[in-house]
Amino acid sequence: MKTPGLLLLNYLLTGIVLAGCNTAASSSSGPASGKEHAAEGSHEAGEGGHAEEVVRLSESEMKEFGITLAEATGGVIERVMEFPGEIVLNADRLAHVVPRVGGVVREVRKNVGDRVDAGDVLATLDSRELAEAKARFLAAVEREELARSSSGREKKLRDLQVNSEQDYLDARQAMSLASIARRTTQQQLAALGFSEKEMQSLASGGRTSLTLYTMVAPFSGTIIEKHLTLGENVGTDTAAFSIADLSSVWVDMNVYQKDLPELRQEQSVTIDAGRGIAPVPGKIAWVSPRLDRVTRTAKARVVLQNPSGSLRPGLFVMARVAVGGGPPSVVVVPAGALQSFEGRTVVFVQTGRGLEPQPVEVGRRNDTGVEILSGLARGQVYVRSGSFTVKAQLSKGALSDGHNH
């Protein structure tokens, strides 16, 4: 039988143990409950943490950023073939200036790289051959004048019945022969490049050197070669200057035999010269009927205008030729309308909320257009130009939202 003192001690110990258990239980349950609450909060934050994939811009902002909208339409994706080529001189606008008489170089006025206009003096020669031709012409002119004077005198004497008719006819014949000789020497000077005006000046006794021969530019262009020096003795086989009109150049494309059936005259071509030069449109002017026996390629030629001179002969280029398209596509968009966003190819479409990225599946493409197989319907309004700006605005919004977390 327990005494009252022992019973009281037992009750006290039991209470202490129970109190400790309750405290431990409270300590254990408190942190567990907190963790559960924290997990729910992270999930909510995760749902709210994704940036809203929409860009809202006013009309004035779209205009400022160069963003334009268009309705999706169909079209044809033309097949484009690429051919290597080289820019070469336009042979129809190339001249090799050769002296028409031999002589010694007296003066050189132009050098390689100089721009010249038609008629500009390139160089002058002292020519014995020219002096002889001018002397023959002057002698023929003088004989013709004497023969004409004699014929006129004989006519007057015949009319006065002082001389016979035969004397008059002989004088007329002599005048005719003198005129033929004068015209012959005149044609010889014309063959040397002399104009009618220059020959009239020479015949009238104008002050001019008999030996001076002047080489002039046949048309406006650039001197690309010079092959004479001061004091050099040059002949009629010396290509003293080469002048090219670089405002027009050729592109010679190398086309393999298997690709020749795809090309024809007047076909549209885009020439890409690289090195910061904008692509230049043109048309095929000629396709060679012959193949090179070594390379087994044929030449196809494009004539390009080159007002700025940036298309330099010798540059290697890539020629892109549109050789026809396949069947019409339901939807075709410009290549610039497509963007890569979060690992997807998208176009930005207009919705009631703003501009939203719409994943699309693409098909055939060329330099300008892309076929859309799915994701964008005909008639749907999308961002035709300025899509990169829209993407940048969307990415900026997502980044800001990520920093808030």
C-alpha cells in the first residue's frame, strides 16, 4: 500500500513526462506545417512566374518601331539555283588604243586609273610617216588648185577661139586627175584619224605641225592599262592604252552540263558579291552553246549596270537564278517574319490581347519567302516586318518578370 507521499511523487513525474511529450510533439508538428505551406506558395509563384506571352503596342509605337501587319496569303515558292561566277570587263565597252602611225612618244598625258572623256588627249607622237602623208595631201591640194585655174583659163581661151577645143579638154582631164589625187590623200589622212575640219584647216595653211600625231580616247571610261613611255618608239601594233567603261560590267557564270536545261535568256538573276556590296538584280543575256573541254562547264552571262563602280572586275560572286516554282502554297510569309523563340519557330499574330508568338511548321523556302505548312491560317493577321523588335519586347518582359522572383 502506497503512502500519500509516494502517490504525490508519482503524479508529479507523470505530469513532467507528459508535458515533455507535448512539447516535443509541438516542436515536430510546427516545422512540418511550415514546409507544407511553403510548397503551396512556390507552386502558385510558379504559375504566376511565367511571363505573359503577349506584346501590347499602340499604333504610334508600331509605326515608330517599323512594325507592319498583313493578312496571311498564299503564293509560289520559286526554286533557286546557285552558280559561281566572276565579274569581268564588258568587252563591248573596252577599247585598246593603238596609234595609226608609228612614231616617237613626245608626251604622255594620262596614266592608269585616270578617268577620261571621249576626245581627251592621251599622248602625242612625232611621226615621220604622218608628215609624209600630210605632205602628199598638201601637194595634191596645190596641184588641184593649179589644174582648176588652168582649166578655167583654157575655157576662156576656147570661148575666144584662141585655143582649140582639145586644149580645153586636156586641161579638164588634168583637173579631174588632180581632184582624184587630192581625194586619195584626203582618205589616207581620214584613215589616220583626221576629221574633215582638221583637213580643211591643214589645207588652208593653218599653223600645225606636220609630224604631230595625237592619240585620243574613243569614249568615256577609265584607263586600265598603259604600255608606252616618253621617248619610246612605238608602232601600229602597240596597244598603248586600254580604256574600259566600268559603268557596265559582265558576270560570267559557270554552269555544269546537267544544269544547262534550267537556264534561258532573260531569266532573272540576283548577283551576290559579298564584302558589304548589296545584291544586284539582273537578267541572263547569253548562254554559251559550247562547253569547256576541261571544266565541262558553259558560260552564262549577265550584264549589270555599275554606276557606283563597286562591282570590280575580278571579284568572285554567287549568282542565284530563279528557275521556277512548285505547286502554289496555301500560306507564304516573308523570311523576315519568322523568329526563333524559346526553341520554337514562330510568327507573331494579332489577337484580341495584342501580338502573340504562334508556333508554325515551315516547308519550302527561298531567299525571300517561306512556306507555312501549319500554325498560320490564310487571312490571319501577322507581323510582316519588324518581328525581331516584337521578339525583343517579349524577351525583355520575360527577363524583367524573372528578376522579380
